[in-house]
Amino acid sequence: MKVGLQIQRALQGLLNKAAVDGGAYGHLIHHFTRHRLPLHALQLHARIVLFSITPDNFLASKLINFYTRENRFCRALHVFDEITVKNAFSYNALLIAYASREMYSDAFNLFSSWIRSSVTARPDSVTISCVLKSLSGYDDFLLCSLAQQVHGFVLRGGFDSDVFVSNGLITYYTKCDDVVSARKVFDEMPERDVVSWNSMISGYSQSGSYEECKELYKAMLGCPELKPNGVTVISVLQACGQSSDLVLGMEVHKKILENHIQMDLSLCNAVIGVYAKCGSLDYARALFDEMSEKDSVTYGAIISGYMAHGLVKEAMGLFNEMESIGLSTWNAVISGLMQNNHHEEVIDSFREMIRCGNRPNTVTLSSLLPSLTYSSNLKGGKEIHGFAIRNVSDNNIYVATSIIDNYAKLGYLQGAQRVFDNCRERSLIVWTAIITAYAIHGDSDSACSLFNQMICLGIKPDNVTLTALLSACAHSGESDKAQSIFDSMVTKYGVEPGVEHYACMVSVLSRAGKLSDAMEFISNMPVEPIAKVWGALLNGAYVLGDVEIARFAYDHLVEMEPENTGSYTIMANLYTQAGRWEEAEMVRDEMKRIGLKKIPGTSWIDTGKGLRSFIAKDGSCERSKEMYETIECLVESMSDKDYIMKQELDETY
């Protein structure tokens, strides 16, 4: 019987004061709900109760939907409880109700109790879709475990052939960064729709698997029955931007125009973003200027592009043109200034952002902390840590690792360890951060102990982790331990040594006084030595006073980095220590010839009115004369008590 006829029948029954079956009433309740007639629906439910009609599953499901939409959830639960024999209709109605109200744990608990009960009703694909949606309410750690449990139920129940269920599984596996499981589901699907492809492509893009994202997009183009849409190309454009693949980005842009994909604001932002990130800033700016509608993401894309290519002035010029500045744009500016080493401006921008009423998020904090570290501002780091704890941001891996880095580099190793201990989710990035913290302090024993704990937990190290571990050995001069780690990189951990690892080994051998071994190690390297390798050898030779090996390393360094003042300074000082004055003077003359000056070290002090930077013999302060007189008094007192030698005071490079 058609729905319209059932509604007519229900209305006729009401007019005649006769009882009608639940199906007809269910369609009428649905009709009232859809057309926003709540009073009619309430009156009908009252008549149903008056007729002593026990709602069947179909009618009950429509009543549950009605009461949920009317925000009378207690009535919806009451209707559900009244059902004598429940089936998938009624369970699904309540699951959908829970999901619509973001009562995710209640939804999952209902599903769990259903499959554990003696109810013969069997869940269907709608059930699984609701359950997968309910997983959104769980943190990442639980999400992965629950997604696997639901996947197991899907396989046992034979729902894996349902395209909607499989699409949901792909989405939730990618949400918990398990793209391997997501791809397995994708590959095993008997049929796929555009959503399947989009879910997998988006998952790769969001997880940083940019090459896999682009390859899957190309495979999608090979399916004549499928056409990429706006969702597809946004994910691919983001992958192109992050991997600096301008060629494919331009091809995707061309495909958008050829297929007449609607250029909404999100897609326009993605197109501008790929050109900006890949360095085609003039074209990106031309597209930006042509846009009739812009949002903070649009401005952020151009500003980030300028910042990424060192055009800070242009970025700030565009930023200052903005009338309404959102948090994402502030983050783009703060992050860009930090990347370009404009650390004082980072802190000033952060203060201005707060003054304008913007509340920092995890992106803001993780961008601000490196600038506080650079300016030796431990107090500021602690304040940010406190803010993160109060706003439940301290467990974000990027914030946590930035705090660990700040504390470690500023000598507060105990604080760094405490942050690590309080991390609920210890990913590889967090483990690497704490290992690096101990490496900075030359504590190879603690670094190796943490590394072994990480391995025991089944976390596989990457090239960055192993660089940190080798660096710890370098700082403590433990060449044998470093050699053992280096030799086992491929066999135990499956990591091919890169030039950074070779540089660490040269540093280890040089610091251990094994300069000849370091020279031999460099000559046997399968990769071309970079400046860092020669720098490690030069520093080792400087410490040991070996002028000839230092000169050998110096010659390579000035060829690679002719404008690096540090190499000239070290070599000139070494010649001076060896009494080879003429050669020292020749190195200094070479610096003058090419216009190099030693960049003076900068220090900072927080005066209570902001952070102030200063250099040696700085005369920019109004009270410089008074300050230097005070310093001279202190120096005389220190000298009288033999705390400092005269030549240490006069030493200026």
C-alpha cells in the first residue's frame, strides 16, 4: 500500500474513532514530523494511547524520531522502553537519536547491550553506520580499539560487502591514523563509489602520506565510471602543496576547470594554497585578488606562502590590510615569523593576538614555544605549560614536544621528564622529544634507557629518533656505543643511515679524540659529506688543537658555505692558539675581503615591560653608562676574588 493511502487511512480512522494498524499511524507521525507539525503529532500520539494501541517497531521508530527532533528525549526513551519485542527499526531509531544529540557513549553502549542480549533482531548496515558515527565521541586511543572491534563484528556479520559500512570503516581508521587498515578495507571492497575513493584519498592526505594520496588519485582517474568531485580535488591539492608538487597541482587545477567542478570557497582556498606553497606566489596572489569572497583561510594561505619563502614583509603587509583577523590567520603569522627567526615579533604578535580577544589553540602554543626557547625564556615556557594544562592542551603531541624541547634546552630537564611522564599518548614523536632532551644534556645512559623502553613497547624508531640517540652518544663521547647503534640501524630497525647519521658519527669520533678514525669514516661514506660533517671534524680538531686536520675540514667548509663566519672564526682562533699569527691574520683578511663580520651573540632580559634583546658592548640603552659602571664594579670584585681572569674579560672575537 502506498504511503499516501496509508496516511489517508489513518486520518479516516481518526475521524471514525476507529483503531488503525501501527503502520498507518507511523506514516502519519512521519508526515507530521517532516512538515513540522508538532501539535498534530502530539495529538495523534495521545489518540494512539487512548486507543490502547501498543506501538510496533515501525510506529515506535517514528515516534522516537519525532520526540528527538522536538528535543523531548525522555519521551523518546519512554517510547523505546514500551516496545514489547524490539527489532532493528526501533534500535536504529534510538541509535540515530543518540548520534544526533552527540550522546556517542550512550549509542555505543546501546549497541553493545543489543548484541549481548537474547534479542533475535539482527543489526543491519544502518546500525553499523550509526555505531561508526558514535565512535567520534572517543579519544584517539579508544577510537582505534573500538574501530577494530566494530570491524570484527562487520566481518562476522557479513556486512563488509555493504559499501556504506566499508566507507565508514575507512573514515574511522584514517581518523586514528591507521591508513594501513583503511587501505585493506578499501582494497577488499567488492564495489566502490566516489565516497570510498574520497575517504581513502582524504585519509592519506590528512595522515601525511602524500605520495600514496597522489597515486590513488591517479588510479581513480583510470576508472571511467568515476568522476572526481570537489572533495577529491581538495584532498589532492593539499597533498600537492605539502609535497611541493606543482606539476600535479596544476594538472588538478586544469581538471577542475575541464570538469566544471564548482569553485566554492573551500576549493578556491585549496587552489591558492597549492600555488602559494609551491612558490608560484605571483599567480597565487593574482587568483587571490580575483576572488570576490575571501575568508581567514584565504588570507592564511597567501600569508603562509609568503612566509614559507622568506617574504616576511609582503606577508605582514597583507596581514595588516585585514579588518577582521581570525585565529587561523594569527597562527599563520606567528608560525611564519617563527620559521623566519623573527622571534621578538612572534612574542609581540602573540601579545597583540591576546589583546584582540583571540584565545590561543594548540597550533598557536606549538608555534610560540620555539621562540620562547630561542630567547631563553624559561618563565614564558612555564606560563604556556600552565595555560596548556588549564585548557587541556598539554596532551597534544605538538604542544607536549614543544614544552619538552623548551624545558630541555633551557636546563629544566626535570620539567621535561615530568611533561613526558604525564603524556597519555606517547607516540614516536613524544619519545623522540624526550630522548633528544637527554641528548642535549649529554646523558647517553638515560637516552638509551628511554630508547630501549620505547622498543619494548613495540614502537619502531625512525631516522630522527636514531639521530637523537647518536647525538646523545656524541655529547658524552661514547664512540663504541654509537658505533653499535649505527651498525644496527638497518639490521634491527630497518632505517637506512642518512647523511645526518654520518655527521653524528663523525662528531662522536672527533669528540672522542679519534680524528684519524673520523677522517677514514668520512672517506668511506657512501654519500657526499655535507657541511655538518666537515663542521663536526673541524670542531673536533679545534678541541684537540690539530691544525692540519682542522685546515682540511675548513677548506671543505668554506667551499660549501663561504658566508659562514663560524668556520673562519674557529680556524683563526686555532692558528692563534698555535702561535701561527700570519696564517690567523690571513683568515681574518679573507673574512674582510668577502665582507664577513662575526655576528655578535644576542641575549635577552624580561624587564617586566616586555622582552629586550642586547649584544656585547651594546650602547643603545639610555642608561648604558650607568649599566657599564655597575658591570665594571662587579668585574673588579670578581677579579679580586680570583673568580675570573683578566684575559677572559678582554677576549673579543
